[in-house]
Amino acid sequence: MITQADIEKLVLLDDPKRLLGKFTGDKGPNVIFFGAIHGNEPAGVIAIQKVLRQLHKKEIPFKGRLIGICGHLEALKQGKRYLAKDLNRIWYGHPEHYITYGDVPEYNEKKEILDQMLEQIDPNEPTILFDLHTTSAKSIPFVSISDTLKNRSLISGLPAPLILGLEEQMDGPMFSFFSELGIPAVLFEAGQHQAGSSVKNSEAFIWMSLIKCGCLEPDHVPNRQEHYRYLRSQYTITQPVFQLKHTYLIAPDENFKMKPGYVNFQRVEAGEVLGYNQNGQVSTPIGGLIFMPLYQSLGKEGFFIIKRVKPVWIRASRNLRQVRADRMFHWFPGVQKAHYLKDGFIINRKKAWRRTLDIFHLMGYRRVQKLGPFFEVSRRPYDKKMPIPQLVYQRLKDYRNSLP
């Protein structure tokens, strides 16, 4: 159980600033770990500091820079998810989204995060980002990415389920923003908010990720086998892949309450009552596995429904992407090129095959918007190769300077 005393000891007294700590070795990538983007999720912050302390104490050979950043410092001090706006829902590519924000504290938190990144990273080296979270419901650990081959390579072999399509259903998540900027980014959910196992899961994930990034040799990681086995023991199949199929969005004036007792990855049937609001029962229109049921007062999504993707589809999508088979997609029934979108298509749901949108998803496309019977989809940028580090740094700097 994580207590407020743990947070005060590890965060507020040791280092009241945005930077949780850093460790610099030989030439190598900038690897950034974020904790507490939501203030009621302290596990990531504690895990980051534990890893940093071990690196400094044992002087482990290291390539690159490990940078730990606290997301929502003020909300963490108060033990709240956020104060006025969700800090993980305000990462857009265009500054005009912030015109109506006024003095919202999360806006300043975001600017301080960007300032810290620009100050700490080496602009001549590639940057990789990991965003550590926890959930309100009981859960095994899992990862989510913007589905590019580069992001897939970062989490390949990790013994945790992979969720695809999550960023499509969220408005302005941080990991998706940085991925579109040219920075490989991974979202990791470690378990329930206050569970001690969430700290252990986060710590194991950090060590495994540092190996994947080339910062550490496997034999130099303290208790490496133990970390792997701990993550592996929580799921029966090594890294199954799931696609998000349904999202229940809570209306601004809705009094939604989740039915108690559900846990992540629990099977539910179509029509099953999952919650209640002022109008009565709320049920799921499709069957599958319930995902991230909301058991906290703040949040925009009541629950998600996911379904497993067969491994053969994952392998096929990787091979087809390598040869850019998507250039022939306009031959599909009900599909035509959207010339006003870069690598974009329009799907007529009345004429297209039933699984057409699923095929686009697996080929690295995301749904842009729904217009009546039509879907607009566009290809995610930087599927196989990332832009040069100096260009990414300049984009990050230009974006920060564009904010009022």
C-alpha cells in the first residue's frame, strides 16, 4: 500500500522540483520516464527514484541519459488526478486548443514539462519516452502505443499485454503527441493506484526498457531475471495483443457510476449492465473484455471494451507494412483516397468490407473522424524510421515557443 507519507518522503522532501533525477553515462539515447501525469498515481514516481538510486549507488555501466520527470507535481502533492483539466488530455499539435484554458494550472504544468525536457536532453542523440501510469480498477500491467513499427520494437518481448487503438479514443494523450512529433513513446499501466505491486511492476518495466533502449547490458541489471519473471507471472500468454473496440464516453452533465467488482481484462457479454447514471442502467453494446473501468470521481471514459488480435494478423501487418501494401488499399470496395490528407483514405462503411477498418488499424492507420457513414483515416507518421535527433529537438523547441 502506497501512503501519502511515502510520496512526501520520496518526492516532496527529496526534490520538490520537476526533475526527479537523472543518470548520465557514455554516448547514447535520451530516455525519459514520466511519473504522476495524474497526481493520484504515485507508483511511477517512486519506481523512477528507486531505479535512479540503484544506478548511482552501484555505478552500473550505462549508455545515454536516464531522465526522470514528475508530471503533475501540484496534483501529486494533493493526491488528486488533476486540479482543473486532465494533464493527459491537453497534448495537441496546435496551440489554438489552449485559447479557452485561461489560468488552468495544468497548462503551466505542461509548459514546465516541456522546459525540463529541452533543458535535460542532448539534442544530438535520439529521445525515447515512457509514460508510467496506474488504474483505478484492479489490473495486471499492460502497455499501449501509437501503432508504429518503431514503437512495437520497443515493447517486443515484454511480458505484458499490448493494447492498440487507445490513443484514438482519448482526446490529447501525451504519449500519442510525442510519437507524432517523432519521439518513440510507450504508455505503461502498472496496476491499481495504491497497490505496492504497482511500484514493483513499474520498477521492473523501467529496467527492462533500459535494456531495450540499449542503455544497459542485460547482465548489468540488478535482479534482471526476477524482474522479468515477476511481470511474466501475471499473465498466462506472453504479450497478447488487444484492439480497442468500444468506448463509453461520459457526458459533461452525466452522473455515471461504475458497477462495483469489475477488474481489467474481465470478460463481459453484449447487453451486460456495467454501470448506472441518472437515466438508469448503462450496458455494453458488444461483448469482449472490459478495460479500465472507472472507479474514481474524475475521468471522461467510463469503460472500454477490447478484443484479442490473433498473432497471425500482427505478423502479417508487420510484413505488409515493410512493402507499403497500403498503397493498394484504394482498390478495396468502399475505399477511396483522401487527397486532402497525407496518406489518407475515406471508408464508406455501407460499401466496405466489415473488417476494413480493422485492416487499416493493423497497417498503422488511425481513424481521424467519423462523418455519417464515412470514416476518414490517415497513416501514422514515422512508422519505420524516426527523423534525425536535431530535427526532433527543434520541433519540440518550436512547439514550446509557440505556446502563449
